[in-house]
Amino acid sequence: MVKLFILSVFYKGATEARLLKATADLGSFSFFQRGTVNEFMTFASKTIVERTQPALRQSVKQDAYMCHVYVRADNLAGVLIADHEYPHRVAHTLITKILDDFSAKVSADQWVNGSESTIAFDALPAFLAKYQNPKEADPLTKMQTDLDETKIILKNTIETVLERGEKLEDMVAKSEQLSLASKTFYTTAKKTNSCCSFA
Amino acid sequence: MFPHLKSARVNLQLLQEAACRQLVQQLTLIEGSKVIVLDDAMIGPLGLITKPKLFSDRGIRLLPLKPEIRVPKEIRNIIYILRPQVSLMETLVTQVKANMLNGRQFHLYFVPRLSCLCIKQLENKDVLTAFGRIDELPWNFFPLEYDVVSMEMPHSYREVTIEGDFSCLFQAATGLVQLQRLYGRIPKIYGKGVQAQLVWEKAKQLAIDEKTLYNADRGAIDQLILLDRGIDLMSTLATQLTYEGLIDEFYGIRQNQLSLPGEHFSSYNAADMANDYGTGVQERLLATSDRKLIMLHSGEHLYSELRNRNFNEVRNVLARKVREIQLHMSVSREDQSVQEIKVLVERLPQLMKLKEATSVHTTIAELIDRQIKVDSFGEDLVAEQDYMNCEDIDRPSAYIDDLIARRTDLRTVLRLICMQCAAGSGFKERVLTHYKRELVHVYGLEVLLTLRHLEKAGLIRLQTESRAYAVLRKTLRLTLEGNPEINPTDISYVHSFYAPLTARLVEHSLRPLGWQTLKSQITNLPGPTFEDFQVQLIGIGGRHAAAAGSKGDGYMLHSRRVVLVFIVGGITFAEIAALRFLAAQEDNNVEFLIASTKIINKHTFLDSLMSS
């Protein structure tokens, strides 16, 4: 069951990472746990950004979760915490996409000193919700699944067509029998007896 | 219309199209609604010239010639296309009288030539006035394959030797002139045999009027070899062992079509079966629902691979093909990329066609195998082979005596007797008397009449001094030990160890010296040996024209020669296979165009001679 939990944008400063924007979908946790989980995940995200070099992508396993992080060369970073089954490629595609979006909407000078309240970027929750289902959200995965389905249908159709006419097994049996039954029409052996006959 | 007729030098589609044009020309001369009635002998040949589409496009129905046929009232013209046989006139008269209507016209076309006798018969029966057009369709040669033409005259050998009717030889000569008109003059002619010489003399005579022939440039055909069936009767009587030969002997191939009971074949969808050629004239007129009609010509790739091979080789080829198909089909089950699937889908129609063809031929091969396994087949074959090896031929054969005593089918007995006769180049008198006595005892006095026919035809005779067959067997290597049936190196594979004499003669003519080396032995065969030239007439240009002509002929040596081999009296599929084998050998540098009065086999040949 694929699941995304937290999607956040950080700025990797010289000493520490600043959280610029975040969104979370913690509906799978019980009400009382949510606060703790949120804190924990934010902390994990922050740490991982600090530990990741610029222009690098990583996917780190953390207990039951997978943290996908991408730190751009300009020190803008995105973190996505998901479960183990979520396809890595889709995760990183999502991160790249929101970072592109973010850098387009929010000017670079706000990154260094911004915080959650000062940055105006509302697209995150929508993205998180959309990408809960990787197959639908990611056009590439969607195409791949469609393609796989089509291939199976195609193969079945081809098989049906090939089955038409005489059954292959029958033909194989018949032709095997034919080739085994071969016996030369002209046997030279009998000619050797001719010396014994009286002309 | 018939793509399988196209080939390199001699394009037989021209022949088919010319014939088709003649028919259309005649049809357009007749106004109003029409119906065409064909006699049985013409149904097949017509299918070789046209497709039913030609008629359906013009709203013309095709009907077989039967006395009880009634033509619907709206049809204003009834066209008959018949062979010029007086016996057909009876049925014709009955039909005309029954279908006589005011305003209705009858038309009659003889193939290939008008017959005054037939017209006189119509006059005698007072129906001549009902006929509008009476004309001929000069179709002498029908194209069967890109390298085979046939006159479709099954009884020509009988007519000449037994009935003394030489008209088919005249037709053969006319046909030769027609071919030269289409494909150019033939510069060099070799021939052997009485009938062959008669045909050639007549053809020369007819061509005298054709000035265009002599002035034309070198044509597509370089040489003509004319052979009389009578010089090699052994090859017609021997059991053929090629795939096509066996099919013909057991089931009969009519103008490239084979009809078999439908139950042997897996049920199929009519839509699946639609081959590129659609249905033919024969199918429209003769098909019944419980029989399957199979097209057998080079248009089907698998058939052209199988037809000329020895049957034992065919077994292996079929097994290999089935395995190939299995491989292709199993490939589809693995995991594949879209590209691979695309390639597979593109190949699919071809694969399906191959599967269908392989299925049909495996079934046919199975049927033949069953026939071969019958004891009598094997025993007859052993007896045949003994005769062909000249074993024990100067005494009455115990095997034949046994067959007679058992009252076996007369045709089988007579075939073996004729083979023994051919092997010994005649019987010793006491042997012949012995056989005659035994035959009469068992089959009755009527058999003497049949024997008389065979004697007239030259199949049964007394020995003279020359033992032509025995001598030629050694000098021409007619029987050859050790030639494998699979991947053979010599034409003798067509009868597993015996090479047809006619094919050996052709093989020798391809050598640089031609028949020179055989001069002494060849004279042993009945009939004259002749050579002839048709040179280009020197026009006013004088020397230059002659020089140009000879230079043109000189080119023959470098490119492939085209040799027209015409066996007057019939040819077997085995002989055709042997000739094709020769053509396939690079060293020979030759292409054959094979012609005959009819493609025969041991059964049809004997039946024609035995019937009264």
C-alpha cells in the first residue's frame, strides 16, 4: 500500500537547514500520535538535508519509512517521506517538480531567511494528495501500466490467432510420424543376390 | 491475374493474356445477355486462361455441358466453348433443341480449331440455322506454370498411334508457330522420333507464311528439343516417386488443382482460406461441399519447395517446417518488448499462411504415405525395379503370372507387362504368347482387343536385333546406384534410381558436343534423329545483317540458354522434376520451358490406350 506522509521544502544553509514549507498527510496514524510523528518526521527531514551534499539525490531507509531527498545545486532542497513501496522514481520526480515550482513562484532572496509563515507557496498539499496514487499522478507510470496491460491483451489475441486452423500438436505428431516412417524406395541389397540366380 | 506465371526470359503471362484477349474480343462481338456452356474438357483449361471475375463482371454465368440444362428465359445468347469432337455434338443438339426460343441465338466456339465435321453434323441435325457465330479460339498451349505449358490433349498419343488421326500433331505445329509469334523465332532445333519430325515439318511449313518470324531478331527461346513419346515408354509406365508425381498417380491433379475428401482436413473458416487468387473457374463449376479443392502451383511457396523432391525427402522437409513454425509460435509466449511484438504481428499473416500450407501438405503426405504402405504398392515397385534393371526379362515373370492368376486389375497387369517389354526392347515370341494365353484365360477374349491397341501403340512388340533399352541403360546411365533420395546429385532420384530417358537425352544435349557422342546409340531408338536451323533471313542489308545475326547468336554462350523441351504425346511430373533439377544446376547454365500435349501418369496413359 503506497503512502506518502510528509512533503517539505528546505533551504540548506551553511550551518543548518531552514524549513521553508511543509505539508503532511498523517491520516493513517491515530489522532494522538500525529503530533509526535509530525515533529519526528520534520526533524528527520531537517537532519537528512543537512547531511546531504548539494546536487545530490538520496533515498534513505528509516525504520518503516523511506526518506527521499534532493538537494539542488542552489541549496534548495526537497524531502519526501513515504513508505517502502512507493516507487523511488516517482518520488524524486515529485520532489524535482515541486522544487521547480517553488523556485518559480518564490524568489531566491526569500529562501535564506524565510520560514513557514513568510513563504507564500500553497501548492504542496495538492501535490501530496495527488501523488498518493503514483500510478495516476505520474504520467510515466500510467503509461507503463497501460502498456503492460495492452501487451498482455495483444499477446492473448496473437495466441488466439495462432491457434486457428489445425492444432500445432496434431501437426507435430503427424510430421514426426511421417519422417520416422521413411524407407528408401530402392533397396540395393537385393541386387547382391542376383549372382545366385540362374540366368 | 496469374502471378505464378512470371519468370525471367519467357514470360508466360503474355500467353495467358493473349488468349484471354481473344476470348474477350469474341464476347464483345455478341450483344445482349449471355451464358457460357463448357464441355468437361474445357472447364479446367478455361481456368488457366481467366478468372471467374471476368465473367461475373460482365454478368455471364458459366454452365457445364449437360443435356438437361435449361437456360432462363432472359438470356438472349448461349455461347458454347467446346473441343471439336463429334461425340459432343449429340449433347449439343439436344440442348439446342430444348432451349430454342424466339430471339435467342446460339454461338459456338471450337478450341483450338473449327471442325467441318462437327459443323456438318449440326447441319444434318437441322440445328445449324440456330447458330449465329461459329468460330474458333486458337488456344493451343495453356500455361500451367512459369515453365510449363500444356496443350491439354490427353489422347494425342492414342490418336496418332492407334487411330491414325494426326490432327493433334497439326495443332502442336500451329502451337509452335504461335509461340514463336509471341516469343520470337527459335534458331536451333533438335528432335527425335517420328511424331516429333512430323510436328517440326508441319511447323516449318506453316512458318513459311510468317515473314515476320524470319526477319525478327533473336527471340527469347534459344533452342527447341522435340521428342516423340514413343522413344521412351518406360518412363511413362514407371511409378513416379516425386511428391507431385505421387499425388497425381493416386489422386489426379487437374490443371493445377487437387480435389480431396474434406474429412481429412481440419475444419476451417471459409474466410481464412481465401487465398490471394480467390476461387477459380473449376471451383465454381465442379466444387461440392464435401470435397476440398487445393491449388497446387508455384504461387504457394511451400508447394514449390516440396513438389519436385523425392517423397522421402518431403517427409523430412515437412517435419522441419513444422518445427520451424513451432519455434516461431513459442517465441510469442515469452516476455517481449513492444518492438518485438510489433515484428511478430507483422510476420503473423505470413506465419499463418505457412501454418495452413504446412497443415494441408502434412495431411496430403499422410494420405500418400498410407497408400504407399499398402503391400501391393511395394511389391509392384520391386517388380518394376527388376525390369528397369533388366533382370530376368527374357522369361515370363512369375510375379506377373501371379497377378494374373489372382485376377488383379487388368491395368496393373498390363502396365508391368509393358514395362518388361520395354526393358527387353520387345518380347521373345514364346513369352508374348504365354502372356496372351494367360490373359485370355483369366480376363476373357476381349483382352485381345486391348492388347491389339497396345501393340499398335508400340507398348507390346516382338524383339528385333537391337536391344535399345539395355544398351542405353549403360551408355546413358539410366539406372544409377547410390544416388541418395535426399539431397540428390543426379536426376535419377525421381524414380529413386532410374533417370527418365527423355531427361537424359536433354541432359546430353546441353553438353558442348550435344548428341554427337550419342549418334550411334540414339539410332537404336525408333524414329529419325534430326537437327534444324531457322536462320535470320538476310535482307537487303546483306552481309551486315548476317554478321549481326551471328553475333547475336554468339551471346547465347554467356547468358543462360532457354531451351523449349516439347514431348509430343505426354510428359510425366517426374520428367518435369528431372528437367527442373537440371535447370537448377548452375553448371548447366540453362532455363527450360517445358511443353507437352498433356501431363500424364502411368494410369491416365494406359487408360487412354486401353479404352475402345
